[in-house]
Amino acid sequence: MQRGKSQELSRRDFVKGAATAAAVVSSFPFVARGAAADRPLRVGLVGCGGRGSGAAHDVLAAAPKVQIIALADVFKDRLDSCRAGLKDKAHMEVPEKNCFVGFDAYKKLVAMDEVDYVILATPPYYRPAQLTACIDAGKHVFMEKPVAVDPVGIRRIIAAGEKAASKNLSIVAGTQRRHQKSYIETIRRIQDGAIGDLVGGQVYWNGGALWYRKREAGWADMDWMIRDWVNWCWLSGDHIVEQHVHNIDVWNWAFGKPPESVVAMGSRLRRKTGDQFDNFAADFTYPGDVHVMSMCRQINGCDSNVSERIIGQKGISNCNGFISTVGKIEVDSPHPYVQEHADLIQAIRTGKPVNEARQVAESTLCAIMARTSAYTGKPVTWEEIMKSDEEFGPPDYELTEENVRAHVPVPGTVQG
Ligand SMILES: NC(=O)c1ccc[n+]([C@@H]2O[C@H](COP(=O)([O-])OP(=O)(O)OC[C@H]3O[C@@H](n4cnc5c(N)ncnc54)[C@H](O)[C@@H]3O)[C@@H](O)[C@H]2O)c1
């Protein structure tokens, strides 16, 4: 099936990508040793790029007695620059023997008994295999959002989350807002009835284009796409999944349930690199015929708005410190990048596991379902997307500009 011609939810014209992670030794290093707060928590980072390098410093800032002891990345230059940053800014030297490079680097890192806690900050396509490997190996995990790019990946995340629960392992996801006190307090009050029953709302991530990498001499297709991943659907899920998931997640959180269906549209107007759209609009229907309008755009020179809005029978809220029936809610909100790790460390050290796998999987799937509707021009239900066997992987065609353009979905038929 050619991408773009589909009116179905079935598999797209992609080959399967990375193989399922092999199960590795199952052990519970940190928990088994009594979750002792007096011994250092030893962290391994998989994906040493922008966010991963940032997260390495965030986890060190989140609590005392934390060490980064291992690094893994598909590219040596990315790993080296993260390692150098840790040495310069945090005076933390990661031994050479604990630095792994290549596609199987993550397997070597999770096989290390000394690692208690793994940060997953690779492109979202790789998350299901990498989370599964971590949980099989008995590691606690901080994983960046989104957590998959297709429904098959989502089901693997949910399964890994259930396995983690059975092993008392903790998983925190990088949704930011769920660990930001101004959001937590506002959503708590909304759920306690501050604006009555929820009747509708809007969520937005309208902003400029993200970065891109031009292909350099000597780079294979895979090297280029991974370095330019935010522009390739099979790696990022498209920007509605990669970026707008933050806002969709807030609605799911407040409402307590995912939507029943979605009708969405979108197109590619200004984007030059990769194969993604640069704008989407979606109308999600939640139980009780509650409609939530979503918009996301990555086009320079247009209006910007990153926010959420919830309408209840008795009032409205911006979800982040304001409720019309209450007024401004003043709370001290430490940066969620650090707070996410502080919450995960606390769960590990107190032996009270936290597990965010299902909630972030569901929010990611909402974005996937809207993307599918926009690509096909058809409504998509939650039931359909949950069962869908759609599975992405690297393009199986030659990456010429013409070929890539021909594979960008165009919904509907030509007039006349
Ligand atoms: N929560 C947030 O606010 C936030 C902000 C930025 C990025 N992110 C998320 O963080 C993740 C990483 O984004 P980024 O901006 O750091 O991208 P990046 O390209 O800067 O970093 C990704 C790193 O992963 C490495 N990598 C790619 N495939 C790999 C593989 N199979 N195994 C090991 N390493 C691999 C790359 O070489 C690179 O170093 C994405 O999921 C992104 O959506 C979240």
C-alpha cells in the first residue's frame, strides 16, 4: 500500500525496522538492595543528544547521591560531546568502558548490573524496544515522550509498563506538565469539580519550524535520517505526535479518559526536509459528546500559541494556574525537567513505585489517531487505533526528493 493513497487503517508501505529487543538478565538491583537512600543511584543514559544531555544534568540536580555511570548512543560524536559536557560542567567522568556506540549500544548498557536507572532519550521510534529491554533487565526508567510512533509500538509500551508494575519498577515519562506543580494543582481542582462537568476545550502547539540537518558527504540514508529525525515520520511520529502530545496529554489527564474518536486534517505547506506535515487540526470526541479542538503547526512567520483550555459547566481554566471560579493559583513550580527525576528518585528510594507507561502511551496514541485521520481524511475511533497493526519503519524506497514527496500522504480525491 502506498502511503498517501490509503483510506484504511491498515499497515503502511514501510518495512519493519529494528528487531524486538532480546530479553536480558532479569534482576532488581536497586530495589533488591533495599532501595537504600544512602547508596548512590547509578544512572545510564541512552540517547546522548540535546534532551538526553540535558536530562543527564537534570537527574544530577534532582537529588543527592546520583551518578551517571554509563552512556549509549548510535553515534560516537554525540556520545563524546555529552561525556565531555558531564566532565566539564558536572565533574562527572563516565569511564570509557561504560560508553557504548551503535544500534545495540543500549543493550550493552542495560546489561550492566551496576545500572539502576536508565534515561531513554532517543527518537521515539526506538522507545518500545528500548523500554522493553530496560524492564526485562530490571531497571527503573525515565523515558522521554512521545513513547512510540505507531499503534504496535504503543501496545509494546503498555505491555512493558505492566511488566514493570509486576516487578515493582518505576517508570516516569517526560510529559513535563504532569510534574509541574502549577498544572498539578490546577488539574487537581478541576477534577475536584472547580468548574463542574467538563464540556469542551482547546489544545494548541502552534509554533515555528524545528531544526533540520542537511545531508553531509559520506552519510548513509540512515545516518542522515537519524540526525534529522524530527522531520521523518517513521522516527518522530510527525509533529502532532512528537510535540503536540504535551497538550493532548493535559486533556486526557484532566478528563481521566482517552477520546472515543477523532476527525482531523492537515497538510504540508512550507516544510522542505523529511516527509512530515507542518500543520494539523483535530476534533477529538471524548465520552459524553465532549469535543476538544486541537491545532498544531510548525511554520515560521505565523502566530504562536502553546497552551490548553478547558471549559466546564461552571467556568474555564488554562490548566496552568488559573481557574475562572477560583482566580489565580499561586504555586511554586520547580522546572519539570528536574522535578520529573526528583519524583522518580523519590519513588525508587521510598519503595513506592510510580508507573506512567499507560498514561503516556494513551496520550501518544491519541496523537497517532489524529495523525491517521489527517493522513487518510477519515474519522478514526479509539477502538480501531488500539487494534491497528500499523507499524512504521525506515522507507523502503530510494530517498530522492521526488520519491519522498510522492510518499507524503494526500487525503481525498482530486476535484472533478
Ligand atoms: N520533554 C521535552 O520537553 C522534550 C524536549 C526535547 C526533546 N524531547 C524528546 O527527547 C527525545 C530526544 O530528542 P532530542 O531533541 O534530544 O534529539 P537529538 O537528536 O538531539 O538526540 C537524540 C540522540 O539519540 C541518538 N540515537 C538515535 N537513535 C538511537 C538509537 N537507536 N540508539 C541509541 N541512540 C540513538 C542520536 O544519535 C542522538 O544523540 C525525543 O523523544 C524528543 O521528543 C522531549
